[in-house]
Amino acid sequence: MEHGASAAQSAALRIGPGARLDRAAGLLDALARTQADAPILCRWFDAAELLLFGERDRVVLDADHFSVQDIGIVRRFLVARPGASVDILGSDRGTTSAAELLALPGTRWHAWPADLASLELLLRAPAPAPAGPPARAPAGTPEPAGSVDARTPLLELMAQVRRTTEAHLGLRGAGGLESGPSEALASELLRLERCVRGMLLAAERAPRSGEELDLDALVEEELAVLALQRRRAPRVRYQGGEVLPVRVDRAVLVHGLGVLLELARALAGSGELVEVHSLRLLAEAEPAGEKASGAARALLRLRAPAGDLAALPPAQLFQSGGLGERLPGFAPGDLHALARLCASRGLGLRARLLAGTPAQLEFDLDMPLVERPARLLAGSLGA
């Protein structure tokens, strides 16, 4: 049975961790040998590996032993791969993990303990959902004749980038690439995917409404993904732990955090430290002239050695072409595009240069904080 990202690029059945799935994997492997059209069977052992899987892969996980904090990774896997699906095994579909997983599109339930019929069903791809009538624009919405959705070619480009990434992972897993060129190609593919993702988000005709999520849990998830993708990533020290419920476009926040993490990684050497901090933004701590209109905000702060950007005024970084050619893996206008995207979704992005040896560059990304009724009541009572 193959494992993870080194599997063939055709659709695979990827079986997750856990003692119950260890036993199921052995039985599925035996059944698959008797079926000519059985999928490739692979194992995975960390939720972050989902982000490296193929466009049409099916994932099997055990809901009874799956962390609620990792459900966001499953959501991202399914959103980015409409042709993929998730098979969920569990003893009670009413648990928090099971209910949240089943609320995602492309999932189906299998009761545990599994019988032979259930295992055979796992080897078969779910039937495609019946096609509904085409969506219509609201009455009165103008639609120019011959208009083209800008996202269509971008989606095709994103699919091509991911196919190239999977081909590269396959070659690297088979030992067909030298380490240096392989790392350089992986970096360029990540840069290209990051760029296309930003254009896709900016091209949305109707931006998604913000959803409530825990900023602290999301940051920990993204740092785990970075550690998985980058074997030579710099040391990251995260300071958080406070529950910070925010309401924001999740895709834009994840993209913005990813860009800033990649930028900090590029600035810091292998032995240098990148600091990440999530906290509640106090009104008196906001920069002059940038006071929020009474609404509470949460702040995500990243700090890294300024390196080749130390000579630039921080405001220049967000201008068109402001990065220039100073940072490998980043286009001159990457931060300009990110700042515009964040501003369009209600996020604030700032930078400041901190004097020292070496100088430090600090990025602040702030967003609306959801104040709980209990907190508001305590405040009204003078607590």
C-alpha cells in the first residue's frame, strides 16, 4: 500500500490514521486486489497532508478520533478540489466532529463497526449529485452580452499548477530529482499558486460574507501546514492561546496569512526567528488616524528580520511595484495586491520597521472581533 504524496496521480483512496482504520486498511487492501477497477490505496497520518492530495482523491477518516480543530483543513481540501470527497466512519453521527464533517459538501457517512458491504462501498466512488437547474442572477441584474467570468481561466490555471505540483511530488518521491533544483521548483510552484489564488479571490463577483472562526486555532493550523510544506523553514515562535472569535472571509484571511508567512520565511534565514502573535487590539493602541469606529478588532502580528527590505519605508511596500526585485519568490506588486484585497474585505494591513541589530519588520493584519454577549454584559456592569 502506497503512502501519501508519493502516490500515483490518478484518483486515490487515502485512508487516515487511527487503530480502527489500520484494521480497515488491511481489509480494503485485500478487497482491492480482487477488483480490477479498484482505486489506489494510500495512507495519511497528519491532517495537513490533505492539502497535498489530488483533485479527485477520496479521503477516509475516523470521526470518533478526529480533532475538531482540523475540520478547517478538511473544508479547505474540499473547497479547493470540487472533484474530491470524504468518507466518514464513526459510531455516532451526532457528535460534534461527525456533525461538522457531515455539514461539508462531498461527504458521506459509514457506521462503525463496518461490515463487508460497507468496506466494498468505500472502494466505490460516490455517485455524482444530480445536476440542478442553472443558477440565475437576481432579477434586474445587468449581464452584458458576451461577458466572460474572469475566474474561469484562473481556475483552469490553478488546476494546471496543482497538476504540475503533484507531478513534481511524484518525481521527488521516486528520487528522480536533485535536492537543490527540486526545492527551487517547489518554491516557484508555491509562489505561482499563491499569485493565482489572490487573483481568484479578487475576481469574485460577489465576495463571500464573513464567517465566525477562532483566529488562534486558524493560525496554529496554518503554521502546521507551513512546517509540513517547508522542511527547511525558519524557526517560528507563536504566542497566542486566547480565544479570539473573528468574523471575516476565511479564504481571504488564510490567503493573507499565507502570503505574510511566506514573506517572513523568505526574509529570515534558516537559523533566524519568525514571531507570530494573535491578540485583542486595544483602541488606545491603534495608530493615530486609524481608529476603528468603536468596533472591537483582533490583531495578527508577524515579525521577522527586515533583511533586504530594511532600507525601504514601510509604506512603500504596499505601493504598486513597491517590493521591486529585492525578495526572491515575490513579484514587485505582491503586497500591493494583498493590501487591496484585504481592504475590500474589511481587513487592515500595515507594516512598521523596528530599529535594532538586525532591524525587524513587523506586519499587522487586523479584522473584526466578535464580542460575546457575556463580555458586553460584564462591560456594562463595570466588570
